[in-house]
Amino acid sequence: NAALTPDEIRANMLRTLTGTETGLQAAWHFDEVAGSVANDSSPNGNHATLSGPARVSSTAPVRNAQAPLGNALQLDGIDDFVNVPSAGWFAGDFTIEGWVYTRSYQSWSRLLDFGQGPAADNVLLALTAGTTGFPQLSVYNGLTPSALDSSAILPLNTWTHLAATLNGT
């Protein structure tokens, strides 16, 4: 629930968060052995439910001092998703981060989509706006979105750290 600076994002992007970082609302490592639950490593208990994705060994360039490199989720681009608890914690400034390995530009595929329903407050971080390959952060106030497009295309077939920050402006 904080707008991190680019330096703060860079300082943490190559390490596994412990879950105790100040302001952290949720952290999913997807390191459970099996099952349909992704445990939240933060003390907030924002556990997620998996619908369809396969757990695969991660090759993301993240350091983890506690254990060997863990898992990643492989989504099919059709109907796989991770259902997270209510996004009420997106009431102010925030930063969203994650590692993605994109194989193709599926129309409006997303790293995150916290929808509160029509005419409500919604936040989404799309891996690609349409099929352009340019990531987009959209924040909806009712049905009216404010969108910020990336100036860089998301590369295919490589791990990429994707981060977006909203600082109230």
C-alpha cells in the first residue's frame, strides 16, 4: 500500500520477499507442493485460490536465501486464473510487481485484475493492451478508467520483472 520508488523496486526485484516488509499487503510465492491455494506470505492472510494453472519449476532470476528457487504458475491463456481476496486494500497509493514469462501477446492478458464489479473501483495491470505487447496499468473509478501505457514492449520468451506504481497522480 505504498508507491515505491524505482530504486526501491530495483533493490528488491531480485530477492524473495519475506512477507514482513512494511506496507506489504500480499505476497504469493506459489511454492506450495500441490493444491488449489496459494498462501499469502504476508501476515494479512490474503490467500488466493488457483483455478487451472499448473505449478512448474521457476527459472526466474530471483535469489532466495531460505530455500531453493520455487515454483511459478503456467497459465493457459484461456481460462486459468488466480482468484485473490477483495481488493479493498487498493484505496490509495500502491505498487504491483511480479515476474512474468510471456510466450505470446494474448489480448488483454493480465498480471493482476482486481475487479470490484461494474461501476466500482477496479485495478488491472495488463501484460498487453489488446495484442500490442505494451503493458498497461488501468485504474477504474466507476466505469471511467485512467490508463498508463508502457513505452516499452514486453519481450517474449524471457523472464521480465513487471512493476507499476500509483502515487495519487
